[in-house]
Amino acid sequence: MTPAEFEKMLKSGAENLQTRVFRQILAHIEEIHGATLDNFTGDDRLVRRRKRETKRGKKGSTYKYGGGKNTGYMLGPRNLTNNLMGSIEHAIYLKGSDIIGEVTSGKSSPVVYARAIEFGYPPRNIAPRLFIGRAYMAQEDKIEPDLRALLKSTFEGR
């Protein structure tokens, strides 16, 4: 293959390369976003029945207390109010010639505790939950081979 043939083949496959890479990264970002939402747990706090009030005719009510078994290090945060879960967003954009994809929480709708829940906060004995980090780690091994296959198909002119 001559350099001119290689250049022609590369140009024919590279016409939509940026668009194809953009779509590929977007697909991975959407997978990470979905997996992040799946990392949340429901309300698993224990339920206890209160003792009867001293007045006649009043029944005891139930209340939730303490922690359940689905919280702690590397376990999803509870979704009690939907504030944290509702603040998780994904975006993909161009910065110069770089394509950047991100999954964030607490960026557009401020959730001050998002960072403490994700990375932990030792002074308050909050263990890191890594709800976004675990979703990324699960997808990380798939990103490079997919992009490598995309570039290979570009070099082959497909």
C-alpha cells in the first residue's frame, strides 16, 4: 500500500470520525448514568412501633430509625427524598478538539452533601459510597476496546 492509498483510505473512513466517537462516548456515558441510578437503594431503615400514648384511644404509630443493611462503604446511598438521585446528570461536549463526557451530581440543582456521600467524610464517620465511581469502574473496561475498534474500522475505511 502506498502512502497515497493509505491517505485516501484514511480520509474516506474519517469523514464522520468525530461524530462516531461522540456517539460512542455518549453511549458509554448513558450506561454510566443508568448504572449510577441503579446504585441507589430504597428506604431500608428499620420500622418500629411506638408504644401507646397515655391518652385513651390513641394508637401507637410507626416510625423509622437507624440504619439498615444496605448502607455503608461501597453500598448505595438511600433514596429517601430524591434530591441526590434527581441531581445526577450526564453531559458530553467538545473542549477544543477533545470530546469530554461527564456524569455529575449536585451540579445544576445544588445538593451540598453529594461530595460527602460519594467520597466519604471521615470527621462525621461517613463512609464513601462511590455511587458514580462504581458505575464508572464497571464500564471502564469496555470503553477502550470500543474506541479501539472504532478507530480500527476508520483505518480500514468502513
